[in-house]
Amino acid sequence: MACDLWLVPLVDVLCHSPDNPFAEEIAIYDKALGDAGLPAVPVYAYMPGLTGDVAPVAGFDYDALHFLRRAYLLQLSGLAVTPVDELGGDYEQLLEMFEPAAQQSHLVWHYDHAGAYVPVDFPSPLTNDELLEGGGPLGSAHGLLRELEFVAPSIGIDPANPPAAPAPPVAPTSLEEPAGPIPYDDSPFARERHVWLGLHAAVTRSLAQGSMIIFS
């Protein structure tokens, strides 16, 4: 199944518009952040080159996202990061064995079909009843970037000089659609690397531009 990542610029022309389609979600995020003693979702003044346009930034399939999460849990737990052809029971065992660590992870503890990452730095994903009824735990773009940099070497990526990111989807994809083909990569971690590059492109742009990342 396909998974798209979109960037939502946190710019006043969108966020302060009465027609802002994300107003309800941002209000829920603000409450969760405030309850944790954190600043609200930042909103930036308009500047040339930054609009309120929402645009796709990456696409991959759900299984591949779980492949990368598996690699992260293995690396975090000091176990060998080995390639696999399909998700098996070992991933479920990892989630059970290392559940406390997984719940602290912005990469792992996040709905893979909804939810958001915001450009606010906090140590672990935020949860409350309103978040869990909607998009799931709220992640930090800063935290996600740290975790991507941590897992990168185990799948053959230099986080200081990563390969070019794949092109974003040309059109939105639905849950029922298969994900598009990944570019050729002879690494045994090709699927994990493809997801890593998409997430990395999203998070670096999120932090550079002041955007929210949403799953679709």
C-alpha cells in the first residue's frame, strides 16, 4: 500500500486564513504541546518564495516504512541490522521486547497513514486522547531527524552526505494503490534506504522552511 508525505507550510497566509483546512488539527497539536509545556506550532510571516501551497515531498509503501523502523529498533537495541525480504515475526517481537524504547521514538511510534511532525523540538512523541482519536501521536521534526541520522550508517547511508532524494509522487496515491517503483539500488537495504531518503527530504525541508509533515 502506498504512503505519501506532504509538507504544509506553516505560513500566515495559510494558518491565519478562515479557510485553513488544517485549523482543527493545529488546534489539537497546540493543546498537546501546551500541556507538555512546549511552545505552540510556529506560524511564520509571509516571505517571497514561501506560499501556503501544500505539496507532496515523498512517497513509499507501508511495508518499507516498517522495514526502516525494524532497522532502527535493531540498531537502538545493539543488535545486528540484517536485511530481510519481508516483515516477519521478529519485527513484532522487537516491538514487544523494546516497547518502552519504541514509544520514545518519533520514527517508530507514529501512525503510518495519518498524523504529523511539527518543527518543534521535544524528546518523545506526544499523545493524548484527542491525538489518538485523530492522527495518532504527534512527532517532532527535530527528533525524527536525529533518529534518521542515528540509523543511517546501519543501512549504508552517510547522514552527512546522503544520496539525492527520490522525486515526489506526481499525483496523490490512495491507500489501496501500490506504491510506485523505487529507483535502482543494489543495496540489500534498498527499501529502507528509499524510505530514509524520503523522510530525510521531508524533515530537512520542514526545518528549513518551517513546514509541518503530514502522512496521507
